[in-house]
Amino acid sequence: MTFGPASPDLLPGAKNAVETCLAIQPGERVALIADVPSRTVAASLAAAIESVHAACTSLLLEDFGPRPIKSAPAPILDALETADVGVLCMNPQPGELGARMAIVRVVERRQIRYAHMVGVTPEIMQQGMRADYRMVDRLSDKLRERMLRAETLTVKTEAGTQFAAHFDRGLDWVKTSGLISPRYWSNLPAGEVFTTPATVDGTFVCDATAGDHFNGKYGDLQQTPLILEIEGARLKHVECERKDLEEEFWDYCHTDENSDRVGELAFGTNLGLSEMIGILLQDEKFPGVHIAFGDPYGSQTHANWKSRTHVDVLTRNCDVWIDSDQIISKGRYQLDHLGL
């Protein structure tokens, strides 16, 4: 089965994914999983995989049942069991997080190289996927080194975000810079350095996008931001002009005992991005700091708790301090402060 003809406009980004990020070699076996809305992107990836003479198994989610898919189809898990490389290229629907987590569990158990492209669009392939990922990797390394010894991270925005975070030295800072290894799978487009914080206290104004299905349902929240009050890394209050969004977000963050807990604090490190586009997969890589409530990706950060949910929230034009050193000003890295 094929995904159709490849678009020439998408091939440079696809080649960057295949040759630079995943470093796919001739003769390797690749499981390429996609859905109908992502077919155009998947076709470009399949063409790039073929161009390096790797063996591509193409799987279309809708072939295995109606959406939303509540659990990962057995043929998809079977393909990943024999693959050297995996790629998931899809647009998420409500209730599908469990299926995606099942795919990731196979990837982590087998330690294969894996690109998680959930929410990818042709626009992203022409923007974030054309970044210089070796430069993104250098910036990500510098940030990770700094944060391993940092005491406090402070984040402020003109929209009202103002919080401080502290960290557990027993938990790891994880780099997903786009250069994917068997040890760490990565979103693509990439450019993040993240951990599970020990504490987060203050206000986070989500005036960009929110994750999981909220992105597709509500889009860019610049005009109707979510105002989130956080104490001790727990969500204490949500306020929004859109009461349907306010109620749905609050309920989502109370799905289980840890759904309201800050499981992720992350730097976006993709220097190839010039503006947010309203799509979480790319916008979370934009220079700045964001957080997520719910599952802490404990297999990577070593946090010892779990959640069935995970939802990112983004804010625009961050000012960020590592201890007393300002390293981001209005969404721009002060590269000289990081030795770059």
C-alpha cells in the first residue's frame, strides 16, 4: 500500500527527517504509520525512505477500524516489533492517547529510532522540518548542561505568565533535538529540552495552543487565553472567557489523581522557527518555555508516577531566567549567555 505521490514542496523536510534526524541506512526496515489527513506528508516521507534504499512498511490507521482508535491495532504493533525505525504521522482525535502510548511502549522496549509526528501538516514540513538540527542540538546541549545545576527557573510574559520552578536533581533533563537515537525517541519537528519539575508556583497564561485534542478543537488561544493558577506543581484554578473550554480543560486535568500535576517543563529550542502557527507539534518547539499537565514521561525523566493524560500549554514571547541569568528575551535566545 502506498500513500500516493510525493509533493516536491515537502521533500526537503522529509529528507531532513529521514537522512539527518533518523539517519536511516540502506537495508533498514521502517514502519511508517499514518492516517488519511496526513497522507500527503506520509507520501513525502515514504519517498525519502525509498531514496535511501530502506525497506518501508506503510500502514494506514483507517484500514484497521473507525476513528478514534481507542487501542493500537495489532498489525501496527507487529510491524514495530520487527522494525529498525518507526514513524507515526497522524492528526490526533479525542480518546486516542492510549493507542499512541501503546505504540511508544513498543518503541521504548525495543529501543528503536522513532519519530512521533502527531499533528504534522504540509506547512510544518516546509518550516520546522527544514531547520538546521545540528544547531538545534548544540543549543539543546548547552541548555541541558545549565539546567542540570540550576536552582530556579523564572518565566514571565507581558500577557501575565509569572511562575518559578525548582527541580529534583534525581530526575533527568532530556534532550530531543531532532538527532534521534535508540535511547530517546523524539517528536518531529524537534527542539526540546525537558524534565519533570519538583515544584511550579505561579500563573501560566496559555495564550497560544494547548495540546492533545484541544489544539484541533479550539485552535490558537491568543484571543481567549486559559489562565492557570498553579501551586506546588498542581493545577488549582482555571479561568477562561470561553466557559466550555474552561470546563473541558479542568475536567481533563482531573481524569486521574495526577492529571492536574505538572509532569513536564520544557524549553523550545528550534531556532528555525520565526512565528507560532497555531499547531502544537511545531509551536512547542518555538524558543521559550512551556509546561504540560499529566504524565511525566517517566521512562525518560525517571519520575516515579504516571497519568493517563498529558496536555501541553504554551505561552508567547517568554522572558526566562536561569537563576539570575536571563537567557531568553521576548522569545529570543541570548545565545552569548549560553556560550554559542
